[in-house]
Amino acid sequence: MRLLRAKLLLLALTAILVVGGTMGCSLVWVVDRGIGEETNPYSGDATNSPRYRIKSGGTKFDVDNVTLDFYYGGSGVDGSYNPFFSTDSSSYFVCFALYFLDGQRCLEIDWFGTIEAILDSNIAYYDIDGHHLIKTLTRDEFNSEEYYVLTRNRGNHTFNHQETMTVPREVFERESGSFVFQVAEVWFLPSTDCYGIAVRNFIHVNYDYIDEQTVRLSKPVNSTPR
């Protein structure tokens, strides 16, 4: 009887290890504040930086079907600060724009976790080279309950909004690299007839090609593109 119990226990432990190994193939990326999971505590704005979480059911994908679960949102005050006021006091908020892009095309982020770029007058926010626009949201939409993120300890936020999206193949431009998912603030500067883009936070995922049609995703140390 003891031998039978020992065998059953061994089988149960084996089953747990097998299931755990399978679940271990799934990946989760989280950005709580600032830049990345292991962010400098002085980096980023804890009150108005968008938060992100990406969940993956596996690590290997057909490059035409990299479909992941994206969780994102704000904490209720996003878009309230005008980063372009000193350049153009009449500048005004237009929308939040969600983009996919190749990590190498992402502008270098500064110490405070903010990218501020003024586009050429002949470039619109929906036609930036290498930026694949997913959709736009008004300030009221992004700051609504639907997109609200309850901020808790790092890595333990509660997201109200989740979308399953397929990453466009065009962002997998190189043999290995990273792609970026970001929510950008779009402002308009009437004095120069230009759009201004402010990115307070973003998240990126590393990838490498296994063969011509298959990519493998991996979790980066932090979310600064390599």
C-alpha cells in the first residue's frame, strides 16, 4: 500500500511539473511606471504615465500571426499637462494615438521617461514613417473607467481594458530586435502648423527569427529598445 501511495504521489508531482512546464511557455510583460519592469524609481511620471501589460500564450509565432493580449490604460489625469506650451502657448491636445513600431525607430527616451518630438509640417500623426497606427482615443475616452488602471505595488496593477491584437509583420524588420507598443499624446501647434508627439511610457518585446516565417519572442530586461 505504501509503495502504491508513493507511486501515485510521484505521478501527481510529475503531472504538476509537466503542466508547470507548459505554462512556463507563456510570457507576461509589465510596465508600471517610468521605463520598464526594473525602472529607475526617479524615471517617469507615476501619476500620468500609461501602464501596460502584454500576455503571450507562447514564445514562437508565425510572423504573420503574432497575436497577443494587450492591457493598457491610465490613472485618470493623462493628457492634462501640455509639454509644448513653451514652444507654442496656443498648442492644444488632439488625441491619444496607439502605435506599433520597430524598436530601432523609437526615439531615445530621456531621464524623466518622456519623448517629446515636433513633426515636420508636412507629416501628420497618422502618417509617421514606421509607425503603424492602431487607433485613436479622445482624452475623455482614455480617462474613462473603461481604460482606468488601479495603481498598486509595482507589477500588481488592475487593468480594466484588454484587447487581443495582431502585431503587423512590418515591425519585424530585422533578423533580431524588438517591437514597441505605445500610447502617445498628440498635440497641435498652430503657430508652426505642426503636430507634437509626447510619449511618457512604452513597452517593447524582443524577437528573433527562427526561420523565414517563424519568430521567437522574449522578455527584455527593461523596455528601452535595443
